[in-house]
Amino acid sequence: MSSAAEKKEELSINEKIADFIQRNRKGIFTGIILAVILLVVFIAALIIRDKLTVKAVSTVEELNNRYEALRLDINDTSREAEVNALLEELGTFAAKNSGYAGVRSYLIMADMQADMKKWADAEQTWIKAGEKAAKSYLAPVAYYNAAIAAEEQDKLPYAIELYTKSLGLREDFPGAARAQFAIGRLEESQNNHEAAVEAYRAVINNWPAETIWTNLAHSKIIYLSNKK
């Protein structure tokens, strides 16, 4: 194809594009405007969400500061009204907020209930925190604490279930070896010696760098073996 023919064909294509734009200019212009509006709305939504997140985190830290101020006197009857008011605020705030702020408010609430030895309430609140945390780094912490609360109520099989759940949520859970050892300890306390040995061996096999817990697990295995 000659250069003149190529130029003629190129011109023809450009003319078709120009003609299409001319004939559909209203629709194209409307589409551009809508795209711009959607982009602006999206950016505005991100800005609003970020501001709300910052506000929520700030609020939950204020609630935590109030808890810290009450902590030493949390069982003092003269401050009962303050404690109950804070618990109510934390529960309402947690139910309305997702993400870190919602989880953190449940954790503060559970800590307060634990300080008051209200273990059944603390257990349920820590479970709510775990559910809200999904698979974030706070989820295994919440279920681990719920297991402790279950232990305090002598609900040992359920405590084992909760410790096990804490282990299955994240590989980087820093309390994993301790949770696994707790499973062995609870199985041992129920005279389930085979299950206990299996749990202790899991500590040694899965967390060899956790020397405190692996050494304790070794000692427990030797002790249980000598009891046979």
C-alpha cells in the first residue's frame, strides 16, 4: 500500500471517530461527568471513613483512660455507678463500631469484668471480641483470654476448645506455645494422660524456639511416662 493510500485510510478512520464523537457527544459528555462525580464521591467516602476511624480510635482510647483511672478501685462499692456506666458505654460503642475500635472496646470491657471476677461475663465478652476481630492479630488473644475465663469457672473441656480455637486463627500468635501447653495441662488435670502427652509433644514439635514451654513440656512428658 502506497504512502498516499495509507494517509487516506488513516484520514478515513479519523473521520469516522470524529463523526462518532460528534453524533454521540451528549452521551459521551454525560458519561464523563458521571465518571468524575463517582470519583469525587469515592474520594469523599474514603476521607469520611478515615476521619470516622480516627474519631472512633480516639474515643476508645478515652474509654480506656477512664478504665485505667478506675482500675485500682473497680471493686469499691462507692465507684460502682461509674463502673457500670463505663461498662454500658463500652458495650454500646462496641456494638456500633467495627474494626480495631470495636474489638478494643470489647477487650477493655472484658478486662473490667475479669478484674471484678465476673468470669462468665468476661468469657462472653472476650468471645464477642474474637468474633468481631475475625482473623486479625487480636482474635487469638481474645479467645485465649476467654479460655482463661472458662478455666476460672472450671469449664475445662470448653477452655480446651477455646485454647484450640486461639491456635487456629493466626500462625504468628505469640501466645501459641503457652496455649498449647495449657491444653496439655488441662487434659492432665482431667486424667486424660494420653491426650496430655500428645498436647505437650505438640509444644515441642511446633514451637522448638519457645524454650521455656518446650522444657516444661519435656518435664511433663517424663513425669507422665513415669506414672504408667
